[in-house]
Amino acid sequence: MKERKIISVTVLNEHGVLSRIAGLFAGRGYNIESLTVAPIPDTNLSRFTIVTNGSTRVLEQIVKQLYKLIPTYKVIDNKEFVEKEMALVKIPLDTNLSGLDALLKGYNGTVANSGENYLVLLVADDSKRVSNFLKAVKKFNPIEIVRSGSVALEIE
Amino acid sequence: MELTGSQMVIEALKKEGVKTVFGYPGGAIMNVYDEIYKQDFFEHILTRHEQAAVHAADGYARATGKVGVAFVTSGPGFTNAVTGLATAYMDSVPIIVISGQVPISMIGTDAFQEVDAVGISRPCTKHNYLVKNVNELPKILKEAFYIARSGRPGPVHIDIPKDVTAQIGKFEYPEEISIPTYKPTYKGNAKQIKKAIEAMKQADRPIFYLGGGIVSSGAAELVRELVSFTGIPAVETLMARGVLRHDDPLLFGMLGMHGSYAANMAMSEADLIIALGPRFDDRVTGKLSEFAKHAKIIHVDIDPSSIGKIVKVDYPIVGDLKNVVEQMLPLAFDRIESSKYENWRELLRRYDQIHPLSFEDSDEVIKPQWVIKRTGEIVGDKAVISTDVGQHQMWTAQFYPFTYPRQFITSGGLGTMGFGFPAAIGAKKGVQEKLVINFSGDGSILMNIQELMTAVESKIPVINIILNNNFLGMVRQWQTFFYEKRYSQTDLSMQPDFVKLADSFGANGYRVEKKEDFEKALNEAIESNTVSIIDVVVDRFENVLPMVPAGGTLYNMMLEYKD
Ligand SMILES: Cc1ncc(C[n+]2csc(CCOP(=O)(O)OP(=O)(O)O)c2C)c(N)n1
């Protein structure tokens, strides 16, 4: 039985730490659904948000193996998280845009940029809702879509 | 104190009390070698291949428990060292490999002898460093030694660009070190330990499954006490040979693929497995769904990721074995009654009588097992034993009478042919007072045969006993059993003359074709106190038995092979 899991890893922000984590997943055959990383302001730490899936035993191993890396400070995996991801969608202005406003409203989306020929739309929401938005936005003939990985924060 | 990067390396080694290092120079590490030349605190042994330098550092570490050190240059020097790192990693051996690297300004340009060394070593080291600033070097060196030997030990690799070895920086070697992100758990959870002892008390058929962690932790004495007091029978992994004396009545031998019948039956019929520092390797468990089916499992290990990795554990205990067993002892004295397990011991003794470890000796040909047994009778605990990989390795584990931990040095996890001889060289540097004997095969010995020169030059009198079957014997055995005797690329009838070969390096060579000549050759080799090769012609088609075929079950061993 595979389950999906969010793991938040705080590491020392030092040379090669991304390759340690990515290499751990690749070398041991673990799945990465998404991986997001950025430094934590005013510290020498970085925070990885990793979305993965696997059996209970594999997920347990992933957490232990992450913790075993020398630069790993903290691994949080069993908390309740707020999880968000973001998508940017480029649609041509010469498309029929009727209904776009309602769609954006439904997903708390915005127009991030309005250019001469294209609009760039932005949504930031739960993974599932971002997927739904991307399905719905198809009728506006998007020519490019970019989607981020998840970022997550424990709620308590 | 202002020092160059190279001088810092030397100073750090002095502070760590390192007396012997192994290595091989080259362009990117030359500044360091210049400082090695100028100092006389430690001895540098020039091996004839970087792989051997790392295995020697590894053998030194396994024999002494101290951190082994090796130096190599960038590019091919480093890639040659990788097998050594991986070997040490799989067996949790504390070593430090320091490699040269091209200057920082040239990294990433595909410069001469540039290779992404830390990229390569990352998955086969406990930790690694690329030194980008000379001022970080003292801290990195201190950390490296600390990380290598603490927690679950392992190899650490430090890659130093050539310009960093020349730069001058402030040298302050930290006395103490604390790494906020690295805090191994040493003390076992008292509640868990109590529960484990209770489980031992409740059990009718408990068994100690002893692993290499006991050796790393220096816990063998305490484990001996725990075993003898509780009267609970024990089995050992390959890496734990010598934890108990071979003649301990509670020891039922090695378990696993070539373990004894009694040991594997004990695991299969036990109702409680008390795993002290093993890692449930697939060569030990056989088919997982059938492994220890009736047993609850206690697993003690300092590495949390080792617990629950392969099998479900009922009583996980994270901690240093020495501490945990120390915590267990008084509770065991209180709660456990050895007499309770008498029926169980009796059953195992019976298993041992029905199918003891044995071989059919012969007077026509020399049986490889006989050579090992005979060597054991002649030198016994006076010798530290290393091996290469193959049949000879398994026979050594089965038939040599080991009596103390660190007496047996073998590549267990990676199974590296070519390990034995350089590891023996390293071991001999560490335990000068002992004889060091390497049991090898005619295949394995050629994988680092150039080390004859190292041993002769540096006067390191290691004895190599080749159990010469003119085959890559272990692979041949599998071909016999599982490939209908299609001996694809395993016939080694084409051989060097090992006596002449030894002679050409200035070592002693002996060829033994008859049983009665063996003892004489061995005694001569010992008395000569010179590097020796004893080439013993053994039965070509002898098989290692009993055997659990890969993926088979422990309780269903192949006890004999009928042609
Ligand atoms: C470096 C390396 N290459 C290949 C193997 C696969 N292998 C395992 S045992 C073996 C045969 C070893 O032959 P030999 O050294 O003559 O020992 P024997 O089995 O005959 O005692 C081989 C090829 C290995 N373990 N290590």
C-alpha cells in the first residue's frame, strides 16, 4: 500500500547538501513527487519540502535516512501541514476570455502579468485544487504551464 | 599559528595521534607529500595502488579500532580509492581518505586529472568534504576524525584542492567538537531495555544474533558476560566472528548462507531473536517471508536506520551496544534464570550433532578446510586472520578457531576480492606483536598482488596462504549447482608460478602439494619473518557447505551435494 507523505527537512545550508538529499532518493530508489528548497532567512539553514510516496516501511526508512545525513538538523514528517503549491499559466490574449474572471475568482487566482499578446495567470492553492484549476484553464488554450513543488508548514 | 593547508593536515594527524598512514602521491597532493617528507611523527607506507592504500588503512582500523588514514591524488588516484571507501562503508569501518583536487579556480573546467570526487564518494562514505577555504580545514579535519569514529563508524573523505594546500591560514585545532546536526544516541532507552529483558524472561527459545556492531562498539566482553550468565544460546554473523570464543558451548556457529545447520535452525525455531548489532543482511536472512517466522525481535543498534529496515522489530533499542548491554546486565541478573532454556539448548546441541560443520578429509588431495583447520591448530590466537572473497573466505569463517574480536578481518558487506592482502598489511602495522595471515584464492590474490612490493619494502611480514583450486571457486560452485556446470570464465588453469613471482619481489614463496609439506612451509614462513606466499594446491571441486541457496529459507539448507 502506497501512501503520500510530506516531509519537511531542515539542513545546514552548505556545499552539496542538495545533492546529498537528491542522491539519497535516487540511490535508494525512493520516489520524489516534488522537492522545494530555499534558505531560511537570517540563519545558515535551508528548508526542504519533499513530497514522496511509498509503503509504510519505505517512508519510515526515508525519514531515518534523511536524519542520518550529517548536515540534517530536523526532519518533520508526522505533523499536520498546511501545504500549498503554485502554478503560472500563459494564455494568449486572442483567445475567447469569457468566463476567465469567474474561474480566477473560484481559485483565488490573479493575473500576474498582462502583456501585449499574453496573460500570465497565477494560482496558489492545495495540490488538488491546483490540478483542478489547470484542467479548467485548458479551455483558454494555455501555451505554457509551470507548476512549483509543494511548500508546507506544520500548523501548530 | 599560521600554517599552509598542507601543514595543517600534518598537524591534525599529529594531534589525533596517527602513527601510520598509507598512500600514493601525485600532482594535486604534492604539497601535502612535501610536508610528509619533512616530518617524522608518523610513518607513511607507500602502497603500489591506491585501492590497496585504502584497504590497508581499513585493515589497520579493523585490527586496532583506531581511525585508518590514506592519501591519494586527484582524478585516477581518487577513483582507484573508491572501492576501498565502499568496502569500508559497507562494514562500518572508520577511515579517512584525503585526496588532492585540482585548484579551486579550475574546478568544473575538466582540468587535467579532475574528477567530481565528492560527487562520486557521497554514496559510499559516511560523510565527505570539499575544502573551499583553508581556514575551514582545521575544523573539517577535526570533524572528520570525530564523525569517522563516533556513532556508527564509517569512512570520511576530504577532497582538498591544490591551491588550498598551499594557502596560509590560521591553525587552531579544536579540542572539543560538537556538531549540532549530528548527535548519535549512545544510551539505550531504559524502558525499552526493561521490556526487552522481560521478553527474554518470557521466551522459551530465545537466541542471541550477534553482529559486527559488537566489535565496533568494543562490547564483546560485556556480551560474553550476558550470554554466559543468561545461558541463552548465540549465533554470529560473518562480521562478529570472534565475539564469542569458537569453543564457547553456547555458540552454535555462524548463521546465514554458509552458516551451520544448528545456527540456522535456531533462528528458524526461536521464539525471540535478540539482535545485537547485526543488520539482517540478505546473506543472513534468506527468504524474508520465512525468516524467523515464530519469533519476536529485539534489535539493538546505534544506527536508527538499521532498525526496521529489513524486518519488523518488536523491541527497537537505539544505542551504543556497550552501554545497552551494560544496562541489560543487572536486569538480567535479577530476572533471568538460565535453567529455563535447558531444553532449548539441548535441542540445538542435538541439531549440531546431527549435522555438524564438517568436511570429508582426504590423504590424496589437500582439502582447503584442512589447511585452515591446521593453521588454526598451529598458530591459533597468535594470528590475526584476513581473507579475500570467495570459498576460502567462507571456509575460514567456518573452520578457523577464532577466540577474540578483531581477530578476523574480512570484507563482508561489499565482498571485495583483492581486500585481504592490503588489509593484512594494514593490520600488521597496527598489531605488530601478532602474526598476520591472509587466506586468499588464486583469483583474489592477483587483484592486489603488486602489494608484495609494499610489504617487502616496508618490511611488513604478512603471510599469504593461497588455497589454489585453479578456479574462481565460489563462482564455479554456483555454476556447478545452478548452471549445469557451464564453467563460463571461471577456469584459472593458466597461472603464474607463485614461488617465482614471490621471489621476483624479494618475498618468500612456497608451493605445497602434499599435506605433510604444509606445516613445514608455514613454520618456515613464520620463522623467516618475511613476506610470504604459500601456494597450496587444493581439491579443485570442493564446495562450501552447507548452503542456503540465494532466496532460499534458513531451515531448508542444502547439506550435501551429490554429483
Ligand atoms: C572485485 C570482485 N570481483 C568479482 C567478485 C565476484 N566473485 C565472488 S567470489 C569470486 C571467486 C573468487 O575466486 P578465488 O579468489 O580464487 O577464491 P575461491 O572462491 O576459489 O576460494 C568472484 C569472482 C567479487 N566478489 N569481487
